Amino acid sequence: SNDQQPKEQKLRGEEVAKHNNDKDCWVIIHGRVYDVTEFKEEHPGGKSIILKWAGKDATETYNPIHPPDTLDKFLDKSKHLGEVNMDTVEQEKEFDPDEEERQERIKRMPILEQCYNLMDFEAVARRVMKKTAWAYYSSGSDDEITMRENHSAFHKIWFRPRILHDVENIDLSTQMLGTKVDIPFYVTATALGKLGNSEGEVILTRGAKKHNVIQMIPTLASCSFDEIVDARQGDQAQWLQLYVNKDRAITERIIKHAENRGCRGLFITVDAPQLGRREKDMRSKFSDVGSNVQNTGGDNVDRSQGAARAISSFIDPSLSWKDIPWFLGVTSMPILLKGVQRVEDVIRAIEVGVQGVVLSNHGGRQLDFARSGIEVLAEVMPVLRERNWQDRIEIYIDGGIRRSTDIIKALCLGARGVGIGRPFLYAMSAYGLPGVDRAMQLLKDEMEMNMRLIGCSKVDQLNPTLLDTRGLSMHSTSVPADTLGMTIYDPLVNPQEKAK
Ligand SMILES: Cc1cc2c(cc1C)[n+](S(=O)(=O)[O-])c1c(=O)[nH]c(=O)nc-1n2C[C@H](O)[C@H](O)[C@H](O)COP(=O)(O)O
């Protein structure tokens, strides 16, 4: 807060404004002044974003990307120059030509009760979210083929429902890594929650508590790890999603802290040695100030790519199978590999001794033309059953889960549960906690109905005979002409162009 020091002792805005260049650079964050003249050279997000706000109040741009404890962690105390008298600081709003129209769209947005399925939240979010936030959440890599395949793959699987089974009482509950949950989905790790809602990931924590499902805490959350854990209530279960840092001492500290704070699973993300190339994200405003951190790869391609790039330069691309025993040695939490994409790697995961895998392509945000989680699951389970290994690990999938029938299909094929990402981000961005609450309740209502209609009263009755998967490996050759693609995922028009 900005009221510890008496006003006259505080720095004045006009003083800060003098330090506004490459040689002498101060910024204001949350009412405090920081000398970032040296730091900006090593800023993962590149130095242009800092110079853009030199001498000014950068809080609004800073907030969604950096957890609150970032400056204490990474900027030497000698550069913390104390408080500024905010009355003397002229607030400079980031000009966004779309903002006025967006406010109009917010006034006209549907009331929450008009959302009947998870795609409704997506449609509303696209209209009411800031363009940069929508770009970051909705983008997939390259031509976004895999992002669309993730959902359309479920359309290639049909049910063979059974009849005349007592389905009066439906029990959707199951266990994930030993934790009982109300319904077989978890909230998967998605970065930068404050891009969509100023409260960030703690909203997902509260929604997960209300519906007794597990939240996977992202390494790249906007909220600090401890804020998200502190938002937990009672014996609410959380997992940690880990991007492995080149500096293993930092990684070890993060893992041990997570275990001490009661995390019940460690999900090592293995499909992102480098964050994918997401063109909507690149087009959005982050690109004009995006990081050029990719130049570390030595190539001279200007890869100033959106928020994703800016926040991921610490990730260790050298991570490999030989490193896994080290992780097994630093924690007693169950360890799972998130982003496994073929059966050979599931076999190897079992042999190396981890407790589970998430069959996932990162929501289509990494390698385009990677297959959907559900298709990989259909490849994996028969091979494990041949070896009688199907119970050796817990298998999850994520990507494109939008209906309870998607969840049911995954469990019929042998998954323990599924991860859901974007739908809860959109619900949170458009309607806050009530949105997340409704999205989860809709899935519960759908799932109870569909379990009844497929002829099962408990999830452990779900099995492959209830499915016809013959169409699963047929991939549409052209970009799927899905209305979703036409109506929702339009290419981001640069707001400046429209303003002309
Ligand atoms: C939508 C989204 C997904 C991200 C995500 C951010 C967003 C906005 N981020 S990312 O910035 O690096 O790409 C993460 C992340 O921090 N770590 C991770 O393991 N997966 C990340 N994922 C992937 C996520 O965990 C699921 O694999 C994916 O969201 C599942 O697909 P749906 O969104 O269709 O449910």
C-alpha cells in the first residue's frame, strides 16, 4: 500500500519522470519506484517493454505477467528506491482503440444464465476480453490444426450405449493420485491468469474447491504460488505444474516448497522445451514490445513473440530422460509427465518409475500436427493391456475437452481423468468466479445425464466396448472447416488498422 511514509518524504512523480532513458531508467510499480537501469538488460521480457514505461507508472502492464513477489525475488534491494506520492504521478493509460467498443460489448454481454455449455463461455469471452488476453488464451501454434483437432477428434468417436441397467443413482466421483474428486476432470495449468481477470488463478482455486476438483498450479501463474495455495480451503487438493529451470537449484527449491505447502502431485511439462509459435499472441500488442529473448538461440530470426516467449526463457531445453531419477530423488510427491504424445514414451515413463502421464499436446500450442490426447490414448491403452501394465500408472489426457461426452469417451478408453484449460479461463474472464462455478456445474449436469444414457451408474463401469473408435485415426486433410473456427477464432485484426 502507498501510505507507510509521510507524503513529503515520498518521491515525486516529476522526479521519477526524469529517469526515463536507457542510461538512467526508473519505473513505478504498485506505488514504489525501482531503478531498473541495469536490470532491464537481463529482463526475460526484453528491455523495450521497460523503456516504454521508463519514468512512468508501469503497474497495469506489469501486473498480469509478474507474480507480486517478483521484484523482491529478482531486483537487488539497493534498486528499491522507496515510495512515490501517487498524487504527483500522471497516469498514462495504454491507448487501446478497441477499449471503448469493448466496454460497449461488456454492457451488452449475455447474462451468465444464458451460458448453457462451455463453448458459450468462449463465445462471450472473445467479445468482452482485451485483445491481448484473448490472443494469448485462444492461440494455438502455426495453423492451429492440432488445436482444432483436439476437439474434433471426439467427433470421430461414437457411443455403443447399453440399455436396461439401473441408472437411478449416478456417482461421478473417482480418485486422482489418491484424492477423491466429485467428477473426473481437473483444472489444468494455464499461464497468466490475470490477463483475463485481475484476480487471476485464485478464482480457479475457489471454483475447484466448490466442486471438489483438483487445481494444477502453473509455474507461470500471474498470482504467486503462495497466494494460490493460501486461497485453498480445508483439505482442498492442488498439484504443481513445473517448467524445469536451467538452474536446477531454483527448480529444487520450487519443488521442495510445493511439497512443504501440501501439493499432492508434481506434473513436469515435457512438451515445451521452447514455447510454441502462437501467431495471434505475436500479433497482439505484446509483439511490439515482445522479448527478443529467442535470439539466445543464435538464429537471427526476430522472434519477439508475445507474452509466451517473454516469460519462458528460463525453461531448460536440455531436459531429458536421464534427469528423471533426480526428480524422483528430490520429492516424495507423485511425479507425472505432462505432454506425452506416443505409446513408446508411456512405456519409458513406466520403466523410469514415474506415477503417471498426461497425454497432451499443450492445447495445440506447441507442435502443430501432434495428435489429440484422445487419439494417443486409443494407441496407448491396448499396448499397456497387452503387457498387463494398464494399472501401473495413472493416465490423464487434456486438450479440447468441452463436453461431458468427451470426458466419458476418455474414461471408456482407460483415462483416470481429464484436464480442462481454456473453458475455465474464458468463464473466469467473462464472469469471474460465478462463471467458473457455472461451467463446472454444467459439466456435472451433462455428465450425470450422459452416464444415465450410456447405461452406467459409476465411472468404473466405463469401458472400451461402449465406444466405436474406427474413425479415430482418419484426419481431415484440409484445415477442419469448423464453424467454430469461422465464428470464434478469427484472425486478430490489428486494432490500430481499424482505427484508421
Ligand atoms: C490455454 C493455455 C494452455 C496452457 C498455457 C496457457 C494457456 C493460455 N500454458 S502456456 O502459457 O505455457 O502455454 C501452460 C503452462 O504454463 N504450462 C503447461 O504445462 N501447460 C500450459 N498450457 C496447456 C494446458 O495445460 C493444457 O494442456 C491445455 O490448455 C488443454 O487444452 P484446452 O485448453 O483445450 O483444455
